[in-house]
Amino acid sequence: TVVGITGSFGKTSTKFIVGTILEEKYNVLNTPESYNTPMGLSKVINNDLNASHEIFIAEMGARLIGEIKEVAALCQPKIGLITSIGPVHLETFKNIENIMKTKYELIEELPTDGVAIFNYDNEHLKRLADKTFKEKILYGIEDTENLDIYADNIKVSEMGSSFTLRDKEGNSVDCTTKLLGRHNIYNLLAGACIAKTLGLTFEEIS
């Protein structure tokens, strides 16, 4: 099963978080550091991916329209996650609409039975999620009644962060992490969404 991850920021951290969570249950191959181009991904697929791997996590980067489509066609993800959309690489993209269009190529390339995962607290991603008719999972912190997976009771100390992970079915589990900052809670929520899609329980995710 291939998991594709893209976004203006947070994708490399999220990729490593996803890999760490999924290793509770699966043999996972993660792309190293920022290997997120067709050349980098081809190298990993040819040199490292083998029959023992159950999950392949592919980070997908782009500086131009069409580049996510290209890497998605190469990797053929079943699950697609967009972490964020913001004004990154504007020198090549020109405007935020082009960035949205490019990141959304990942969702367009998913198979009909694929799963699209969105950070619903990001205003640009909210617009993309609302027009998506494939199976989708929405995560965040703010608009909890519209979310599939969310965090509350967030507390931060010098030791790290703690929060309660919840889903709309009423499941919940307390989680702790050494990571600090709201952005890392979002990255962990993204990991929880992918893990739940792949059959992990909340206890395994925690």
C-alpha cells in the first residue's frame, strides 16, 4: 500500500511521524529526508523497495504545476494526504491557486477506492476537501463538529505535548509526545488518520 504525502510545509516531519506510527503494525519503507522528486523516488523504489515491505510512504514535492501528478503516477498511492497549503515557491507557482491546483493533483491521481486526507483547519485545504467526492478524512483542532479525527485537551510543557485524540465515532485516547508546537499536533493527527485508515486501533496509534 502506497501513502502519498504532499503539502507546502510539514510533509517531511509528517512522513517520519507516519512511518513511526505504522511500524507498530507493518513493515514500512519511508523515503529518506527530502527525497520527493521523480528521480529521488525512482531511486528509492529501485534500490530499497522489496517484497517484505507492506507500506511505502512517498513524500511528494513540487515547484511547478504537473509535478505532483508525475510523482503520483510513478508511485500510485492508495492514500493521499495534504498537510498544508501556503505561499511557498511563489517564484515558480506565481499564486496560491496554482499551489492548490498542484497539491490537489495527488487527490486526483488516487484510485476510485482511494482515501483523501486533509488538514481541515487550513482555509485553502478546506476548499479542496469540500469539492472532493472520494472517501475523505478531515482532521484538525478547531472545527471539531466537522472533523473525523481531532485533538483536544492540548497541554504543552518543557517535556513535550499531551493531548486527547478523538474521532467522530466517540473513540478517544490520551497521547503524549516529546514534540512541541501546534504544527506538530497537526502532523501527529495526520499520522493518526493514515494509521486508522490502515486498521490500527487508537491504542496502537497512541
